[in-house]
Amino acid sequence: MKLTKGLILGSAAMFAGAGAQAADLPVKAKAIEYVKICSLYGAGFYYIPGTDTCIRLSGYLRADTMLATNSDLDAAASGVAGARNRLSNYLQTQSRQDLQFDTRTATEYGVVRTFAELVFTWRTGTYSGAGTTGVNGATSYTSTLTSQVAGGGLGIYYAFIQFAGFTFGKAESQFRTPWGEYPANNMELPGSAGWDPVNQISYTADFGQGITASFSAQDQVPNYQSNVWNVSGATAAGLVTGAYGASDLGGSRAPDLVARVRVDQAWGLFQASFAAHDNHAAYYGADETTGHPGDKWGWAGQLALSIKNLPTGPGDTINLTGVYTNGASRYNFHDYMGNTFAMYGGAGVAGAYQSLGVAGVSDSVFTTGASQELTTTYGFNAGYTHNWDPHWNSSVYGAWAAVRYNNTAKGYICGAFVTTLALSTGVAGCNPDFNYAVVGTKTSWTPVKNLTFTGELAYMMLDQKYASGSTVALPLQSSIAKPAAAYELKDQNSLVLLLRAQRNF
């Protein structure tokens, strides 16, 4: 036992000594992987350590204040904003942090690109009326982006992959122009497809010299689907807000099919776009045994022109867009705008409590047992930007858009409107067509690079087509505190001011 114990202790001492000697030997340190600049794709790209993929991080922080509206970047055209009473906001604020992630990898098939843009937004809420007959002064707080104190909302603008000419994911619609509804402005304008990105599968062929052609199948549901109204379901509560029937959309059956040709060169840009849009209604009644109207395909066409290098100054630009739609109204009255408008003002007719401008946008309308009647719209927007010097620029802009219902659709809508709201001029004075126009100006100051302060003033006009002097009998609208009374149907307008501070990085 003593011999065995001695051997064990001796072996342990030998291994301990060997370990100590090994620990004393110099060990080669691992190479440090420094972040390297990637100059292949422009400024701001760096190689992700250990890979051949380049990444660029960018974004902005923005603070907005809107005066005389309950919406960010839109007129006081509906809801409590359009009511113009003690429930309407005199100011609306929004703060937003935007983060963009752009990666590029060179392959034997060309560059593989991914791009994502995330936004974190906090926005002022509003208070809607919650009172009923016999209950006075009740309101409720409403907002989609806040929880009173420290809430907010996460949004995803872009999330796409590009490979060998193909784009997969949430990217700009191949229909839209580079400026969307912003030819020289921040306020929302009709007269073109919207800026908002959309899920799609698309292919772009590049013919060189800035000439490209794109073809796309894009998701219609969140961005490019307007109302499909079943007028048989029209109610007084809906009609007074501009909803001329029950929303009767069925599930999606086909994507919107889009084609675009673009010429983008040093002198400017020209673009022609076309989209086909399937209108798929649900049922005439509460269940599938009641039947349904057949599908009808709508379409939209758009022409756009941008002129650069103007003689008025370096960087000055003119952007012009014109659009025509039939059964595809969101390509004109885009998704950042409302589908319905209800604006109140002073009355000029004896016996009327107030005046009301009411209007609604749809892709189609129908009644029980009848087919869909497609809605026609057309419009344009334009903007001119002038740079006074490297720190100051100003712009002027305008837009005009029209909604036109055919005679059959007017018969459906007016049958419900006259009967339900007791239109004083009867069917002869009923016309749901309308025009919507905006004019404005913007001035921006950039005291240092990537920091800009902006002031923008916009005037919006709703031109409704009901006969002059017409009145309607409206029910109590507790959500906007409007009493049951007679109201004059009359054109309305809205003046709003945007103040913005933005830091890009």
C-alpha cells in the first residue's frame, strides 16, 4: 500500500510540474478582426466581420407637430377632426425613430441585397364622444399608437430580398413613382399611387442608360383595396360619414398585377405604370345561401414626369403625376388617405343647425341581386422645389382628384341616401360625385448637414356635388357630439400647419 501510494503521489507531482511548465510557454493570440470599410456599394457600408457581406445602418429621428387636425400629415376631413368642435384637436404631435438595415453580398449571379426599415412611433391620441341620450359629457381616449404615457407602435416599412432582378417581400410598389404622393411636400396628396411599400414578387429588366421595365404581382389587401359597398346595407350612421353602404369585401382571390416602364437619366425621369385589380365581394346577405355578385376586374393607369437641372437653380426640381382608375381607386386616393369624408361648418340655409360636406370613395357598389358597378376616379399632383442656397429651400405644390359614379351606381346610392336621410331636394338633388383638392407651400432650413427644420402650410377643399341648398336629417352622432338635426349639404375646406424637426444619420 505504501508503494502504491508513493507511485500515485509521484505521478501527480510529475503531471503538475509538466502542467506548470506548459502554462509558462507563450501562447499565440487570436487575430483581431477589425471592421473594414466596404467601398463597393457607396459610403457608409462596412464588412460584417468574418463574412464577405457588407452592411449599412442608417435612419432618422423626427418630431412633428400638426396644427388644426387630429391626423399626422392629413387634413381635418373626418371623425372628430372634421366635427370642428370641442372634441377636435388643435394640435397633434408625433415622434418617430427610423432604422434602416441594408446588406449586399457579391455572388456569381450578381449582388444579393436585403433591406429592412423599421419605425418606432409615438403619436398623440384623441378623445371621442361616448355619451348617449341622457348621459352628458362622456368621452373615451382612442389611439392606435399610444397607451397614454409611454406606449408606442412598431412599424415595418420595408422588408425585402433582391436577387438577379427579382424582388421578394415588402418593397415599393412597381406602380408608384420615386416621390409617391410627395412631389414637393410632406402633407398627403391624392392624384397618384401612395408611397407605402407592399408585399410583392416582381422582376425588373435593366436595358441600360437608365431604362427599366418591371412586372409585379403585389398584395392588394392592406394598401390597394378601397370600399366594395353593398348599398342594401346602408345605414344612417354610415351615410353621414360618407360610407354609402355596408363594407362587403370577400377574401383575396388574386394579387394586383402591375407593369411599369421607367426612363431615369440626368435630365429627369419619365414613367408609365399600369395595374389590374380584382374586386371580389362577399355575399348579398348574412350567409352564403343569399348569393353574391360576380368578380369584376378594375384597372389603373399613371403617367409621371420629373424635370431636373432647371435654370432656376442647382437641384431645383419639378415633379408631375397623373392617374386614371376604374374599379381601383386606391391608386388615386391612396391608403394614407381616408376612404370617407365628413366635414362640418357653418350653415347658410334657414333651419339648418350646421353644414356638412360628405363624400365617399369606393372601388365598386352593388345592391342585392345586382352586379358590381365600378367607380371611376382621376387626378393629378405636382410640385416645384427651389433651393435658395445650400441651407434653404422652398416648394409649392397642388393636387386635384375626382370621384365619379355611373348612373346605375348613383341610383343605388341615392335611393338609400334620400330615403334614409330625407334629402330635401330628393333624387334630383342627389349626386355622390365629388372633387378633392389640396394646395400648399413648404420651406426647410438645414443649418448643418442632416439636420432640417420644416414649416408647411396646406389648404384642402372638398367639393361635393349635392344640389345647392339641400338639407338632410341626421341622427344623433354621439362619437362626434353632433345632435340629431337638419344639416345643409355644402362644400368644406381645411387649413393645417406642419412643423417638423428631423435628424438623419
